[in-house]
Amino acid sequence: MHLFEKVLSVCVENIEFELKGYGSVEWSNFLLNPRRLRGSDFLMRWSQGVWSEERITQAVNQNGEFFAIPYGPSSTAPDHDVRAFELYFERLDAAGLGKIKRPDLLIFKRTDQKTIMKAVNNLGGISELPFIQENDADMQKILSKAIVAIECENSLWQGSLMPDYRTELKPQKRLGGKLGLKKNAVLPTIIIKEEDRKPLQAWQDSNDIPIHVWHVFFDMAFGLALDEAQRLIEEGYILPTEQTFQAPGGATTKKLLYKFYYRYGYPLGDALEKPELIAKSITDKNGHILPYVHFEGGEMSMRDEALNILREFANAKG
């Protein structure tokens, strides 16, 4: 599967918007996406991902102690045009770098901002970072100053309204008596895909930079260290869940996910202002309109628990 399709794949459980009442459409002639973008869910997935990463970056950067920059390809890709988004991943694939897994964001001490941005500009700007090998001298300058790397995830839920948000953990037979919740519990979770787990661990080991997963909901966000996630898996506290994902071109794949209860992580942030959900659309050359929901605005503040973790990393860096 091409990287563009992989990035925009949507869990079939979340596919709710389907255009009905149309006959055969020549999707191969669809101007904005030669990969036959077939439904609004994929455009909404793109918009939602861009929005959540922008909220995290804004929350970090509004604090005077730290600042964040996009680093992984999904974070540095164009955020204004889905066609430009696709071409970006085509270029990445052509460069032979499409299969390399990098975390989405890097966080630094504010005092290093001038040094970091000089190195970034030497490389051609933020959008060029995924195309540069990590052994490059300027890339090494950037990585040597990073205090933590962030893998971003998001969900279309208001966490505080989820039925099992405040449900206490109880011994579970399927977990061998370990604490947990019923299999179908609905609560905020921090998600890591099995296909990303080993590549993220390899990146962390290679660069000696800790990775944390930050998962954004509409009204709150939670964080979890990759090391802690690995421990929970290895000790049997969290079992994998198999889910089916559909790509924009229609192909489906089954993937294993690990859904970590938010209680295993730490509170990351709270929404100060919720986003607007704005109706947008794109039109193919035949006049076929594809509507989708665009996420715009909103603001998130970081919790003291998360800031204290960043301070610990900063102090350890020296």
C-alpha cells in the first residue's frame, strides 16, 4: 500500500459518511486524487490529523520553556490541499524514504530555539526534514538537542462523555486477574499500532531520544511513554485488538492495535476552546461534489503533569 493511502486509512468502524444514490463514477479521472479518494471519511481523517497536531504544537509553543517542530512526514506535509498532500508522499516514496518511521514532533528547550531553527533553515525548512537522512550534520544538530519525540494520535470523541471515563479498573479473567475493564468498555485510550511499535522502538534506540505517544480528543489529551507501553504489553496488562482499516482506494487491511487505558498514562492537556466543524467540499472534473467536515481553530492548554515530565527531560539533557 502506498504511503499516502496508509496515512489516510480509516478504521471501518469510524466510516459513517457514505455517498449513496450515484451510479458508476470514473474515480480514476478524479482530478484531486489519482488514488481514487472515494469518501468524505478520508478527507475528514486528513483534516482531523492536521488539526490535532497543530493543537499539540500550539500548546507546547505557548509555554515559555519549550517549543515543538513537526518532524515526521504526516506532520510536515501540506495542510491546505489534499492533492499537494498526495504529491508530497509521492516525492517521499520516490526518494526511498517512504518506509522510514519517524515520530511526528520533536520538542526542545526554548533556549535552543535559535540553534535549532538555523539548522532547520540550512536544510530547506520544516517541510524538507523527512527528505533528509538522519546522519546529515544539520540533522544531527537538531536531534542532539531534542529532549523528547512525540507520536501523535487523535480520536473523534469527547473523552469526558465516554461511558466508562471514570470507571475503576477491576480484576479481569481475560487478563489473568490483572486490573482492567470489560473488553467492550468505551473510554479514552492511547493507541499504538502494532506496525508502528517496533519501528518507533528502533528509532528511539538509534537516536537515544525518548518517545511519548500523545493522544488528542476534542476536549482533553493524554500521554504515555513508549517504554511504559512496551512494559504493559509485555506484562499482559494490555492485549492487542484487531481492526479492519480501509484506504482511500478501497483496499482493506487488518491491523493490530493496542489501546491503553488513559489511567496508564498522564493527563496532557485540556481544551480551552473547541474547534469549529466547517463544511467543505472538493469537486472532480465531472462536477461530482465530495463534501467533508474540516476542523478549524480551537486551543489546548498543557497540564502540569505533562510540563513536569518535559522539565525532567530538559534537566536530564543538561
